[in-house]
Amino acid sequence: MPVTRVGLLVVLMGLPGFAIADSGANRVASERYIARAFKEAAFNPHAFLETEIVARYGAGDVHKTQYFVEHRYWDPGSGLAAIVSVDAEPALPYRIASEITIVAKDVGVPSANVQGLGTIDLFGVRVGDDQAAAQSVAKRKHGSQSVRTKLLGEPCTQLMFFASEAETNTFYKYYLKDGHVVAMAIGLTD
């Protein structure tokens, strides 16, 4: 029986130490962009491209505004949703995720790819925590501001701040309502 290239490749892949160079597709498929952004409190090593987000999580429930395209993903297990806001102005291959929000609301398309949103925190604070925890974090950070706003049409208080005076490229937000954190976000300044 002749050995084919495919057959040889399958045999070689089973050998210890053999690896095929990653074209990037495997990395995108396994990358947890949303969890990583909150864990590192940054977009590392770069701002995530919309194409990377969609390749990893699917298109989700897409909402378009004048300036943004939102990809919404709901995690039924935690009751939380992730909203990835992308600048709509650049051409598609160059669009970046400018803000990622985790919110206690069942918006978006149920997605198995975003399971575990309830385990994500921002500086030790999770959605559902007491607002005092978020206020304590914001007070220790740079440029903390508190404003009344609406989140998905509902009134709430938004705390926005930066990690330090030297680091103002990335902003952080907690949204507070009825004494609890109802959402949190990480985003890039213009």
C-alpha cells in the first residue's frame, strides 16, 4: 500500500515533538480575547481586530450605529452578555475593537464561545458585586469620574477611570444600579 502525503502527515503528527507551523487560524480559534482583555486590563499585544473577534466568537447579534458596529454575545450559563464595540469608520480588515462591555442582561445571540463570563473581573470586581467594591477601585485609580448615563436604554451611574496618570490609552468603566455593578467595560481612547 503506497504511503500518501496525507497519510505520512497523520503519522508524523502523532510523533512526540512534531508540530505544524500555526498559520494563525488555530490561535484565533482558541484565543479568549474577551477574558484576556479583562484579565490583563489591556488589549495585549495589540487592539483586537474585528475579523479576529468574529473568527473566534462568530458575528453574534450585530447592531449598527453611526459610529460603531456592536457584536453582542449572550452567555446563558452566567446570564451575562459581552458587547464588543468596533469602530465603523475604517475599512473592514482594519476595524478594531474599541470597547468590550460585560453586562448583566440577556442581549445578543446565545453563544457557547463566550461561556464563563461570570468568572471575568476587572481589578477584582465582577458584575453583580456590591457597588462599594467598584467605587473603592475607581477612587484608587487616575481621573475617576462619576456620571449619570444610560446603558442599553436603562439609567445607571457610570464610573470611568484610567489605571494611572501615565496610562491614559485604556479606560475602564463600571456601571452601577440599585447598589450593584450591572456592567463593566474596558476600552481604548481615541
